Amino acid sequence: MSVRILEKDTITRQSADGFKPLIIGQPQTIFESRAARLRQLAKESFMADYLLLVGQITQVQANLTAAYQDKVQLQPQISEQMPLSVQHFEPENIWLDILNDLIEQLAPLVSDDIKTTLEQLNQQANDALVNYGKALRQGNFELVPAEQAIFIWAALNTFFSLLVANSRFEWQQEGNENLLHCPLCHSAPVASMVNDSGHRYLHCSLCEAQWNSIRAQCTQCGDSRQIKLASLEENDAQVRAETCDECQSYLKLMFLEKDHQLDAVADDLASLVLDVKLSETALLRSGFNPFLLPVLQ
């Protein structure tokens, strides 16, 4: 399964056709909308303080995308197979500059405890930060200080979202087989989103790309016989979990037709009660939300 870089007129022509197997949004818009959604969700959440903190981080990410828009560009030679994966791509150290600016802009906004964490992070050597970033991308979360991980990921997230938005990637799904990991950076999805036309897209936790995935088919193992939907509310809840008895996994499923403000990261965090309910069964979560890193380690 390969990824190609397209000419701009080709992208424009394909967009006019309607359905797209790969959707790449504008990072500033994504982060600004997410920050607003987090502030909205915090008003009625038992975890309001944390949602507001994540909202502050996300708003700073939005600010930084504007500042770094023209500074993050794709390197000339990339692989056609998941070109931005940790196996094929090492990010330029400009992501460390993004991290420094993230720390500087967040420090005046956060509590003393978080400010102490930011100060400790700011004292880390660049080599250590590069190793932490690679460990996070590889899924070796235990190698990274838990309290610092979300800020390192936020810097990487900002960098990769800009890199993808500034490039012209094309991905074409082959056959009926769903792809669990992002076709660009090989990161896990946060959740899946169903748009107004009924197409499902998995939302990347690192580069913010969305790739099409067949509905009523497990994104983890491909089984379609033992798929069920679980929710805390009525059958038409806007956030549900698609569960699979075959591989004992689940992934959140969000329906944009019910609320166009739904955001994969924000609404996944805000629906943690559903995860708690499912944790009482044998089901394991297949989605990855970087802002859950403090509790994953």
C-alpha cells in the first residue's frame, strides 16, 4: 500500500468529485476548534480541570501552527510505504523549537504544579528529548516521564500536522481490508468519525490525517460478524463504541450528523465514563488518545 505526492491541480480536481479516501485538514483550524470544544465540554464534566488544561495546550498548538506554517516542509526523499512512520522518517529538530515555544506560552497560563513540570521539561537536553519523542512514536511510553509526555507529544503533533498539511499526499485503499494505523505516519487512531454522508474515517493521533475505513468491520482484526455498538445513552448516542467479540477490542465511533462540533480527541476524553464501563468487560481499547498518557504509564 503506497502513498503518493500529488500536484495541486490534481488535488483540486479530486476534491470536486466528493468522496476522498484521505482527508487532510488545516492544523490551525483543527486545533482552534478542538480548544473551543474542550472548553465547552468542560462546563458539564467531572474532569473539567483536565479538559481545560488540554484546551490550553491545544490553543497554544493553534497559535504555533500560524508561527511555523512556512517553516515545516517535507524532506525531498521519503518512502512510499507509510512515509512518515518512525521506521522511515526522523523529524527535523525544528519540533524542539516548537516544544520550547509551547513551554514558554503555556507557563503563564497553568497551575504551579504544571509550571514545575514545564520547568523540568525545559531543562532536558535535546538528545534526551529526541529519544523521548522517538519512544512515544514507537509506543514505548514507559521510557518517557509520564508528567512530561503530553507536552512532548503536543509538540510532535503540531510538527507532523503541519508537515502533512504542507505536503500533497494521496492514499488509495486497496480492496476491502481496513487499515488500523495511519497510512502516512503509522500512528494509531484516536477514534473513528462518521460524516454526514455515512462514510467512516479514522482520525490519526499524531498527524491529524483521516483515512476511510469500512463501517461494521472491526478496525483491529477485520471481523464483521461479531460487531456491536455500545453507549451510555440511547441507541442514537453521538459517541458510541464499536466493539468486537472476535478480538475483544473496541474503538470509539462518533457521528458528526448529530453534532458537527464533535472532535476525536476532545470527545474521546469527555466520554471516559464509557471506557470505564467497557473496562469492566474483557474488551481492550484499540484507540490511542495522547492526553491519556499520564494514566497509561
